[in-house]
Amino acid sequence: MNNLHDWVFHHNQYTNLWYAIPRESYNQYWSDNNLKEVLKSKSIDSLISLINKTNGDMDAINKLTNGST
């Protein structure tokens, strides 16, 4: 779970989606939640699993998700 220290999680009740936001993109997220480094899913558990599996590395995440984060 150490990989989660640099991530902020947000649930949007209108879309029913969870967002995982890298800490360095947190302020930008509130202006544009479609940033390429922001992950989204219906399940927070899948976001946590993906971040832990890749050690939070965006290149590895993009390879696993085919760039569709």
C-alpha cells in the first residue's frame, strides 16, 4: 500500500465513478478531470490494485490499460 501515498481518490456521485489523481495533478484535476494521468473506474478496488501492481508508474499503467486511463 506504500504506492498510494502520492494519489488522491475522489468519488463523483453523479457519474458513479472513482478517480485516482496523482498528487502533482491534484489542483489541475478540479479544472479538468479528463487529464490523461487521472485514472477512473467504477471500482476503487480496481484503481488501488492497478496502482499497486505498477508501483504507481504511469508508463506501466498506460501499457496495462493500452493508454485508456
